Amino acid sequence: MIEFVEHYPELIVKIQDEQAGKKHYAVILDGQVIEKIAHDHRKKKQATFSVNLSQYPLAQSVNIYCFESHTLLAAQDYPLLKFFGFSLTALTIKNLHISGQFSLHHSQRHQEIWLECLDERDNTPLAFGMAQWENKTQTYHFSLPLQKLIDTFEPVTALFRLLGIKLHSPRLQLTDENTGMAGFVDHIEVGKINGWAYNPQEIKKRVSLDLVYNGQVLQTTKANIYRPDLFENKLGDGHCGFTFELDPTLDYSKQRMISVVVSKTTTHLRNSPVAFSPPSMLRGFFDRVRLGTAEGWAIDYNDPEKPAMVEIVWKETVLAEGEAKFYRGDLLAAGLGDGFCAFKVDLSADKTELLLGESVFARIKGTNHILPGSPQVITQNENILAYQKPNRGIPAASIERFRRMAAHRYGHNLISLIMPVYNTPVSWLKEALDSVLAQWVDCWELLCIDDASTDPAIKPLLTSYAEKDSRIKPIFLQKNSGIAVATNKGIQHAQGTYIAFMDHDDWLEPDAIYHLSKAIQEEHPDLIYTDEVATSENLRTFEEIKARPAFSYDYYLSHPYFVHLLCVPKALAEKIGGWDEAMPISADVDFVLRILEVAKTVTHIPRVVYRWRTHEKSTGHSRQRTVMEATKKALQNHLNRVYPGQATVEDGASFNQYKINWKDDKGRILIVIPTKNRGELVKTAVESIEKTANRQDYKIVIINHDSDDPATLDYFKSIEKRHIIMPYSGVFNYSHMNNLAVKHHGEGCKFVLFLNNDIEAIEKGWLNRMRALAARPDVGVVGALLLYPDDKIQHAGVIMSFNGSADHAFKFIPAYIGKKANNKRNIGYNSNLTSVRDFSAVTAACLMMRIEVFNQLGGFDEKFSVGFNDTDLCLRAKAAGYKVLYDGMSVLYHYESATRSHTKQVLHPEDSILLLSRYDKIITEGDPYYNPNLSLVTQDHVIRDDKGGKFARNRTVTVDFSGHTPTPPLVNKASSSSANPPTSLQAKLQTQPPSSPISPKIKAAPSGKAKKSPTQTPQKPPLKERENTAKAPKKPAIKAPTAKKAALSSASKTKKHK
């Protein structure tokens, strides 16, 4: 006899068996075994156990199977709809919407739940949308628009699908009567679309219809034409036909699909949309689709300058759409436009998880043109799948050979894993312990410090594991003292030369110790951190892979971006006194900061070797405000120690982000703006500076490159008393004209800001922030976050080796979540967008540096006449030991075309060839500040799906706080990933670029600080003197150097400054 007792979220099962003996049972949920139970009825006749069903919302039924009797114990499956509290009420069909409300027990209640109404015959979606949670009624409310009208002669039985689960009740009968509309697009002629529509409830009331093309309503008409065939078939009163006469000026070669919908709705008539088959001017290919993204390329040669809009379609449902506007070098090489025609469409994970293994198509939006390569099957990224397989799918024999090799090469340094334990769920603790035992390299010990757990299962579990393997060493504290005390106890007992920290509910990948041992053997670093993956409570459910860059000090201050896996020499941990036991929260961040203060090198291992289980009970989730305050205190204490009085900390853009306010230097800034004509752009730029910055802080020089537009010249004349207009004539050379501006007008200025003519400042304080960063002796270059007018990102740093050369990070990503007025910033992947962090380069569209550093580097290399001059300058600054920083809190508009870059640096062949030859090493081996596990084509900061990251090398950065000044050069003992600069840089800038007019030869200071230039300008003059300088008479035009041959056509000469 079996009995089910409902006690949500648990279903209690009672089995009475009069026949003594041990029985084995399986819990069958919707036909699938989810749990097995054994019970000895000789000891207790009634077996009672509970099944937690919270993770199976809306399961249909349950039964119990007995292995001994080979039978299901319940005569009928036990229904579970009531168990989950599902109750559908107030169901109505009105105005082409299916509306209602329902209640539902759900352990993870969401404000919105995806709900579908399906045709029972073939599961075709009839209506779908989000059900909204209403606190007042404690129910979900929905109103789903009908996607297509119902067949007049064949009613439809519909059922609902909620959270991906079909609900077999209630069923819903849909007819043209109860939906209130019937209609059909029955034939098409050249220039005409014909059909019929009527309201069965009000036959005399004529239906209004919209003709929709490419998302736009072209025409609206009434279905009021009499057709005998309609009358004979009793469709309305016969007066319900319609005809749309297409506009004769419409280019039908562009038109693929036209829809007829009920006016002011999205409800299609049956047989809508209607497809055309004109000669195709469309080309493209659907390369692949993985869970999360669909990739390929598309061009519409009817309008090749406009990016094609691509839809990803499953059956008749459009899953997502996106523009084919990204650059791919292979497309350019193949002669496909200018290379800016790739697409990478993000698919909503919650909609596509259920479609894993399903086929989808890519088509040009508004057409019936299916891209070749379709269909593609939705699959998971193979690199992610490899991590989800036991031992990465590697055969046991291969692992054994690997063990022997690794032990011989790297098994010489014992690593002590420190794991504080407190009331860990037993299954989670077992997973953590088992992951350590499964390491491919044996040079480890695990110290489990039980912080006086009250769970009686913890101590025997740890003891049993210690008995299995002597390398597991439990330490039992008599008093609960907190994680810092427990960690320090582990450090005290550690026998290893290095120690690493592991949480009690997390998981080590099997190669974790191997990669740590290898880094220790080859690099001997003072701090090691790795990549990791954040999971749900289920360690096999990956939520986000944390693929990190090489160490960036400013990035860590803005957002302590690495947590696991962390490894340091034991001697160094003891030197700083271990963790601060007075800090119950954020002691790990404080520990890292104090390690950095005594460290010499920091190594990043670009491998996912750690799974970080995230759950609502963790400190980071449950005490966010407390975490923020504790971390701010740790950061401020650190800054007070190494930069006393130079910086303060405040809340950043989001949780675990911090805004570091460095002391403003107050030095005067030379702002250089080159332009040819485009006076309206220059006016916007200049006036925005005047509105957002203090006049005494800057001096503006506008380089007038042969402008001949009368309006522009009039504007220059109107501002010449307060700003300098520097004439420049000849062949366009961005580097040369900017070098001249600094040489002739840098006097009295400490900083230079290179600014494009199409920049607009929008917030006060941006200039001061950039100056404060540029004033630091370890910083060489500072760049800003630049936005297109639609608030999508134009620049957030430059990634070397991306798209085959170099490109901007996060291009076309929205800078705000929702409306900009809400001022909620999009923090980006791993909080990149709203942090200050190292990049290899930033754009000179808005670039600030100290003039002494600019002179030391020899200014812009004039061999780069149009493109990549800024990239080259930044890479030379990096080679000289300076930081290149991106500041995500300095935000400006850049009115470069959001659909087509006017600069198109990839299209300047001379500059591209020079960049590729000069910096072939960093382009080949990868940008140290861009993780090698991330994609190098189309879209950045997404996990790559090829094997290119498999052989990535560690990245080691030197640090030195001994003089309170970090030293940033990158070093790789095994193989450097730094740039391969020109001959002059290989000698550490002992010579200048041949054509540079800036300063005498200056050798870079080895500490990263610039030596004082013999020609360094004095401090800024008194205000009166500066004002007189602004009124100086015009100088004659400065001629560009004579060139035997113009490198670029006149059309491209002005592209940098429009």
C-alpha cells in the first residue's frame, strides 16, 4: 500500500509492505527516475521518505517503482498540479488576446514567467508572452496576443506551456467566433495583395487591416469589398474582401515579406506573411549557432552601406535579431564589402535552453531569404562541454602518463590548500573534498579547519576522509571564531612552500594543482590567481566564466576582480601576518592588498581551474551593503599606506565596484583638436568643454587643416580671441600635425589631451578625473569611455590581436540598462565597462598624457599618418614602463557613425602593414590584457569556441610598492606576450622616430618614471600672461613635409578628423 502526503516543497511517500525483506524503490517523475531509495521492511514495515520537488516546477505526475516486484506501486500516477499550487482562473478571450491569471508555488519566484498557448495538434505557438507577478493578488496575470487568426472551418484545441512544461489541463477551444475575428491572405498578384477578413460576432462591422513591410505600416484599409466566392462560402456577408495596391515606386528587389495584420495589433491573418521571390541581391552564410549566440555574415547589395538585419528563426518564431555590422578580416580578404558585415546575434538563454538540439534558420529580416548554411542545430560551446565531462573526457591511461610527467617536472613544491569549514551541506563538502582527491598532480596537502561546526556530520566526514588519505588534515577549533581566524590557523599548520585558498562548498578542476605547480616552478611569483566559473548550486550548471586579464592594479581597486583560485608563498603570508582577524567580511580583499604591498610579481593563469558555487546564503548575496562597506575600508586603508593623502574611495556603479578619486594635479591641459571644415562638430566639442571644465584648467588648440568651408572659417574667427587656431597645410598626417601642436603650443601646460573634432563632453568632472589619473608617475596614457549618439559604446579600450590587428572593446554594446535617464550603467563583462583598468592601448579620439611622457616617447610616430598612431603610441608607453589606463567613469559622446566607422583604420593599408610588422609578437601571442579564452573575432568578451586558447601562456606582471609607486612592465619568463616594438624601442627608446620634431633623445627611467626633459616647459604662467598668450597674432601656416607620393586618396585624408 502506498500513500502520498503533500507538504510543499516536499512530497512525503509512505509505503506499507507486509512482506518482510529489503526493498529497493525508484521515484518516477514524468517517466524519469529522479531518485532511488532502499528500505529494510524487516526493521520497520512502513517506509517513509520525502522527495524535494522544488527544482521540478510543474511536473505532471509521480509514481514509485519497486525493483523486486517489477511494478508501479500506485495504480495510477499521482497528479502534481495541485501540489505545485497551480490554479488557472479568470480565463478570457477578448480583443485578440488570451487573458487570465494563475497561482503557483515556486521556490524561485520571478517577476515574469514565459507562458505559451500552443496548438495541441503540432505545438505551434498560438499566443505567447510574459505573465507578470502581482503582489496584491499574489498571482501571475497574463494577456497573450494572438499571433495568427484561427481557421474558420477548423476550431483549435489549445493547451498552455509554462516554464517549458506542457499543461494538459485546462484545454481551451479557440474558434473564429470566440476570438472575434477571421481572415486569410488568399492570393497575390504583381502589385496587389488580396484576401478577406470579418468579425463573426458583428458581421456588418468592417475590419480594419494594416499592410506591414519591414516592421513599418505602409497602408491601412477596410475589408469591405464584395466577393461572390465569400458569400457562397458563408464568409461573413460577402462584403469582407480587401485589396492592397502596392506603391509602384517601391523597389520590389528589396522586398521579401509582406504581412497583413489586424490594425493596431500584431495578429496576422492566416497565410501572412506573404513571401516574394524576386532576383536576390542578398548574400550571406549562417556559420553556426551555439547556446547563446548565432554567427555568420550577410550583405544586401541593394544597399551595401546599410547593415543587413538578420533574424534567427525556430519554426515560425523569431528568437532574436541583430545587425550584420561587425568586422571580420576574412570577409575583407574575400572581397565581401569592407569586412563590416558579420553578425553575432545573442539568443535569450531562457528561451533557447529548451531548444537544445533543435534546428534554427537565419534569414534576412523582412524577407524570405534563408541564408545558406541553414539550418543549424543549437548546441553548447565545446570548450564549456569539455569542462562538464569527468576528467575533461581524457582517457584514464592518458591521465596516468600525465601524472608521471607532471610529478617529474613540477612536483617539487608542496602546495597547502587552506579550506575553512563551517556547517557545510554534507553533499557539497564531499564534492569539494573529492575534487581535491581527483587532482592530476599529487604535490598537495589539504588543511580543513572546522570552525566549531554545529552540524554533527561534519567532524566524522572530515575524519573519514583523513583516514582515506593522509594529505587531508582536519583541524577542529573549539570555538567558532570566523573565517579569518580559521584561515590563519591553516596558514600556521601548513607545510607547503605555497598556500592556496579554497571555499568549503566549491570545486577544484583536476588540473588546478598542476597549473599552480607549473607557475611556481617557472615563475616563482608572489601572487597567483586563475580564471574560474561561477555555477549555480549545481556545480554542473555554468552561469558565468570569469576569464580575467593579466594583473591590473587599478582594475583590482575598481573591482576586486579575482577571488579564486588564489595562491601565495607561505613565507609572504606569514610576513604580513595572515588575514586580518578583526575583519569578519572582505578579509580576502584586504589580504590581497597587503600581499601586493610586499610582492614583486603577480602571475595570472588563464585557465578555468575553479568552480565557485553561488547561492543565496553566501555572504556576497545576503549582505551586500556590509560587503561594500568592509571592502571600501580595506581599499582606503591600503591607499593610505601606499599613497597617503592621494586617493579616496566611494561606491562605484554597482555591487562590488568602487570609484577611486585620485588627488587632482591642477596642472594646465593642452587640448588639441584637428579638423578640416566641419565647424558645427568643432563648435559642439569646444562648447561642451567650456560647459564641463574650468577655463583656467585648459588651453584649446584647433588645428585648421586647409578648411575652406565659409561657415567653419567664420566660427574660427569668432573664437580666435579665447582659443588658438593653428593653421596646417599639406598632405594629411595626423601624427605630424599633433606633434607640431604640442611642440609649438605646449608651453605652460603639463598635460596634453588629444581630442577628435566630433567629441562632446556631457558631464562635469571628466577632465579632472583624467588629469588626476594621468598625473600619477606610473601612468603614461589615459583614455575614456566614448559613446555613439544612441548611447551604444564606440570605445572602451583597445584589444590587440582582435579581428587580426586591433579593435575597440565592447563596440555597439549599450552603455546603459534601460533608459539613460535611469542612469543605470551597463557594467559589462566582469565589470569592465565601469572600472579603471589597464589596456594595451586606447584611442586618441580622447587621450590624455603628461607632456613630459609624450616628449620622452618622441611623440606620435609620423610613419603612421592616418591610422594606428594612437595604438603605436600606447604600446611604446607600455614598453617604457608606463600604464595605459581606460577610465570607465569618464564618459563622452563620439559622433562617429554608429553603422560605419569613418576612420576605418583597417582600411589604411600602409598603417595596417606597419602595425602588424612592428607588433607581430603581441598580435600573434595575444594581448596580455585580454584573456586568451575569449573570442578574437566578431564580438569580444565572449568565450571562444575554437581551440585557440588551449595553449595560452601565463602572464606575469611586476609590481613594486617599496617606493609607493607600482612598476607596471609585463614580464613572461617562459615567453613574453608584450609588444614587439620597433628597433628604437628594443633599445628602450634610446632614439626617437626618425621624423619626430618633439624633443632630444631621452632614455626611459627604469622605474617607469619619466626623466625630466632638457626642454621641459616651465610651470604655467600667471593668468594674465596666459590670457595675453591667447591673444597673440596669428602665425603663418605650417607646411607639412614634402612627400614624393600621397599615401592616401583625398577622400581618406580627412577621415580621422572628418
